[in-house]
Amino acid sequence: MIYLIRHGQTALNAARVVQHPDTPLDAVGVRQAERLGARMADVGLTRILSSDYPRARRTAAELDATGTIPTELTPLLRERDLGTLTGHPYAEVEHQFFGPDHDPPGGEPWPVFLARVASAWAHVGSVACGNTERVAVVTHGLVIRALTELHFTYDGGATQPVRFRNTSVTIIDPAPPWTVRLAACASHLDDLS
């Protein structure tokens, strides 16, 4: 199985501000990541792939309490580079985040972003190796959105989520057609204030 996970909360995404690459988890994000680690403890992960940004790395670290799971940090799983939109409130610029008609000034053009996400998923697929591995993939909201819209199919019980909460888990079959079995589940956060 593949467990696609969004990183924990940061102060900037809580404030709905476009983040810098080096933005760390805030205190809530650390608690979310700890809860995620407890939720995933019995899954039997065999590999972890993560964006190399600090917020994703810190989230991924909670998935490996023993420090024995092979972990790969990769720039392929980074958030879309939003260029000069970084530091601006979502309300002012969110319409430029996602879609072919909006390349952020000084940022990653839409076709380049999609090609990178496709390469990232091809790499995940090669690591997942059918049914032999249990792989956690820790990344960012726009990457997850692109994957779920463009690369996955949905089982009868799963539907395309509108939103992916921090540390939400999406479970995908480990081989094409990349069927989603559980989408954007954050039940491990239910009683977290």
C-alpha cells in the first residue's frame, strides 16, 4: 500500500499565508505529526519518501519511531514553487496556485510542476513494487491535489476530497490504476484542539 500524507501544520499555513521552503512545523503541527506516527505505528511501513522541506521531514520523522525504516528525502516531492507569491495571504493570490492558466510570477510554471509531480509518482510506484512494500509518502497540499486529480482512480467508497488537512492520510493501491481506498482521512486528529 501507499500512504500519501500531507505534512503537519505550520504557523504560515494556519495563518493562510504562502510559505517559504524552510517553514517548520508549529506546536500544533508537531502534535499532529506525533498523532500521525501513533496512527501509523502498526502499519508496518517498509519505506518512507518525503519532500526535503523541513515541515515534511519533521512529519516523516514521526513515522519511524525506531529509526530503522529506510527514508529518502527528495526534491521531487516539494511544494510548487510559487515565486513572488511567497509571503502573501492566500486570499490575495490563491487563484494562482493551481491550474494551467496561472503561472505564479517567478515561480514554477504549470507544465513543469505537473511533469515533476508525474516523475515523483513514477518514482513512488517503482519503490512501492506492487504488493511487496508499504510506503509512506510525505508531501504538500498542491502536490497531493495534483496527484489525486490527475493520477488516481477512486474505489466505490472513496471520493475526490475538496481539502487535505494537515497530516491527513490517503491510502492508494500500490500498482496502476492507483486506486484510492481511503481519501484524506484525519481521524487521528479528532480530539486534538
